[in-house]
Amino acid sequence: MTARFSLDIGSLQAAYQSGKRTPTEVIESVIAATEHDPHHAWIHRLHATALRARARELEQNGPAGLPLYGIPFAIKDNIDLAGVPTTAACPDYAYTPAGSAFVVQRLLDAGAIAVGKTNLDQFATGLNGTRSPYGVCRNAFDPARISGGSSSGSAVAVALGQVSFALGTDTAGSGRVPAAFNHLVGLKPSCGLLSTSGVVPACRSLDTPSVFALTADDAHRVFAVAQGFDADDPYSRAAQPHGFDFGQAAMFRLGVPAPGQMRFFQPGYAEAFEQACAHARTLGAVLVEIDFAPFLEAARMLYEGPWVAERYQAIRAFIDGNADALFPVTRQITLGGATPLAADAFAAMYRLRALQRQGEAAWSQADALLLPTVPSHPTVAGMLAEPIARNSELGLYTNFLNLLDCAGVAVPAGFLADGLPFGITLAAPAHQDVPLLHLARRWQQALEGKAATVGATGNRLVAQSGIVPPAVRSGQLRVAVCGAHLEGQPLHHQLAERGARLVARTSTAPCYRLYALAGPGVQRPGLVRVHEGEGAAIEVEVWEMPEARFGSFVAGIPAPLGIGRTVLADGSSVPGFICEPGGIAGATDITAFGGWRAWRAQQAAIPTEP
């Protein structure tokens, strides 16, 4: 059952602010929606009395300082919630933690409401959602199809509109495969940005909590709250400035595998990916073919190499004495990790490092990769008949991300002829989470028709005004240029030498006049702010460069020019060139041309006197 109104975070926050809804009303809807569980999405739901008490507590204290005030969420049952058993989908393994996992506590402290614990492939071993004693988790669109795993219940609960978002974990694709199968956004953050304290490990050196959400903006909101350095987690690391924000740039480069390096195992998938490539081009993407072979080889190493020994090590004390408590396929995979030698591990690490170096060529060609999330969508019956082979196919485009220290966001990309969703993944090197989320936002908001719905709810994607405050700072500064620094003009090299990248070609607000300044050397314009009704919109380009290089750029600007604020056509403002009032003495007013290029073209066309 689905809640009777949309639970996307943006809509709920607007409803709370306007007084249209209260946390108590939302929780009553959640209680009703989760009363029956034919999809086997849940392992443990908090009692209705506790949920109502949490909602009343929030209402009494108010929303001030709580970015996730009254937002209901679910937790994969290998992540601790205080006072609630953690089973990892193995009843004999269960324990009841006194405290919540680091990420869960951050969400609770931000005002979110934990609804319960969700089903998963046992010990997070699998990408399919069929390996649980709590029942096969059924796909939100077609119960005969797999839901994806291992974070199966988390994805299905969000897709059905029972909660606003859910935590999963991701080692091989567990935060992305279920997103693709259930028409969701799935964020696999850079490893270490979301703490794994209080998370039952699968491969501890590769694990990360993940986020399932109805929209990219919602995933960003949750990521902003959940991320943070945890001194108690040896694998935790602080977020680094992400640099150039290709997700908001007018032009950006997406790498796609070269011909012959892609495989699909179901009719319609190749065509769906071609349509996704076309969609990317409408957003301004330049598609660049890259050599995908290093990524494919790295993906195979996750289960075919010694990393499976980490899965054995994670539950070694338990499985050595309780092997019969595990699902047969889970036991088979995990015990296989007891045999590799230490020498095998070192050999694999050496090879992985070589593949990582080979893969760097792709990042020099592209800002991010555009990939299908999965190559097919098996039935439950097909998965149970061939559990190893079918599961291996599902990881074709996902297994490499954590091994190669990448971030990724799975995004809906439409529907196939059979009515099932198709999804893509945007991937980039570590710490590129925010640009990926920005690009996912643009991608999702440009979808049309049935694709522009959220999850399996049938609710339309609601376009939110403004943009979510970035979870991580960029370390970049933008500057609007209007003359000799425009691309192709004589001083553009001063931007290029500082690693600047084009963000947008646009114009100012209609409150400027443009002058061709007099004087020796390279001819320059002067942009002057005037009163309303006295100016015009002037062509500008917005470029972005590292903060560390901005000072030297500004230092080279001669009087009467300087850097101030330029108001753009959309009402936003960025640093930009300004001109001292005295500088326009003797200058030529060229406002009527609408920009420096148009005036220069007119000047070039004037015949010179013999």
C-alpha cells in the first residue's frame, strides 16, 4: 500500500511549512501504508505507539534547526537502530544494539523518523533480493520480477511510497541495482564519507551506506545530513572540495563504453540505453567513447578474486560455528573466502592498482561515465534457478565502483515495452558526489511522460524551485566575463591556464551598459551597472576555476577594470568584471550590439581606408 500523498522530502517540507500537514498526519499515513507487507519489504516495523510518540515530540519542539523534520525513513537491517534487533537477514545472528549507527543517529538528530528495518539479501551477499529467510522481496512494479539487492526492502519501501527515503549499503551495487529495478534514485557515495560504524560489514574496505530516494534532490538532502567524519571508523574520511561542477555546466563530457564493450541479456535494454544517451545530449552532454575494459576487469575481481575473503572475515566467528544458519548460496559464496592465500590478495591488489591507472585515461577524457545500471531484469524464478550466474550478470556495470574508489548515482531513465523501469548510473572519481547529484537532478527533471513519476507511486515528479544547498563545498569560484576573456578572444588563455571550465553561456540582467574602452594594448570592454530601464542584457560567459588560482587572475586585471558582482539573466549573481565610472571617459557605448563579440564582428566588417 502507498501513502495517500507524496512523501518526497521537498513536498513534505513545503506542506509542513504551510501548515497543510503535520508529522502526526504523515506518520498515520505511513502506519496505514505499512500495515500489510505482501512485498516482504520489512523485517521489523516500530510499533505505532512509538511512531506516534516520535511525531508528537517533534511537533512539540518545532522544526527549527531540523533539516529532516518529520521525514519518515527506513533502515536496511544490517545497520543498527538502538533498541531494535539487527539480523542481517539471519535470525541466529541477531543482536540488539544499545546505540544507533553513526549515520542513523545523524538522521534522527536532524528530525527524521525511523519507521523500521528492511529486508535484504542475507549478510548483504547478492544483488537480487531473493536470499532472505524473511521472504523473497518482491519488485514494486511486478512481483514476479526481482527487486534487486542486497538492499531490496529499502528500495521497495521507498518505491511504494511507504517512506520518504531509506538507507541501504553498497559494496558491489546494492545501492544502485534496486534503484534501477524500482524507478528510484540510488546514491552510492564516495567510500568513507558516510560512516560504517554500526553497520554489519560485507567487505569492510569497500562498504558504504547508501541512500534510496524518490528524487535526486532528496538524496542530496539526506547525504548532506548523513555525511561527516567519524573518528571511530578507521575507513572514514572527510569530504574534499569537488572542483568543477560538471553537473551544473552548460557543456560537460560523459564517457560511454566503446562499441563491443557492452553486453545486455534482455531485449530492449540496448535500445533503452541508446535513448538514455540521446537524453544526455539534450542536457548538453558531449558523449566520449572510452576504453571500458579496465573497469570490466576490475568488476570481475570483486567475486572472482580474493575480496570474497573479506566477506568470510566479516562473519568468520559466526559462520565457522553456525554454517547451517546461512542460506545455501550465501554459505557457498562466503565459505569460498576461506581458501584464498595472502599471496593471492597481494597479487590482486597489484592488478587492481594497474587497472586503476589504466582507468585514469577515461577521467582525462570525461567528467563522468554514463552506464546502464543493469543489463537485464530477471524473474524471481529465473534467479532462483541460476542464483550465481544471474547475480553475476547484475554486477556487470556496478561491481567496479568501490574497488576503483568511485562515486555513483543511479537515476531513472524511462520504461521498457513490458512496463518495467530502466535506469542508468552516472559515475565519477571519489568526492564528485555533489556534481553527480546535480547532474542527476537535471537528468530526472528533464524526463517526460511516465518516466517523470517517482518510484511506483504514480505521483508526478514535482519540480522544486531553487537548488538544494550543496552538501560539500566545491573549492571553486565562478567569474562572468564579457570581453577579451570570452572563449576565442585574445585574453582567454588567462582562464585556460588556470584550469577554468565553462559553466554557462548566458547574458546579464537588463541593467547594464557596455563600452569599448579607449587605450593601448588589447582592446577591452567596460560593463557598467545602471538604473532600471536604462540598460540592456549583455552577452557573458560564466567560467569556474579553483579558488587557489583566482587571486592571480584578479591580480592581472588592469585599471579601470576590477572584479565585483554581475547579475545574470536568471537573477543570480556571480563575481564578474566591473568598470570604474571614470574609465568610460572617451569610451564608445556599444550596448546596442548586445555583447562584445557582435561589436567586434561589426568592427571587423568595416572596410579599412586605403
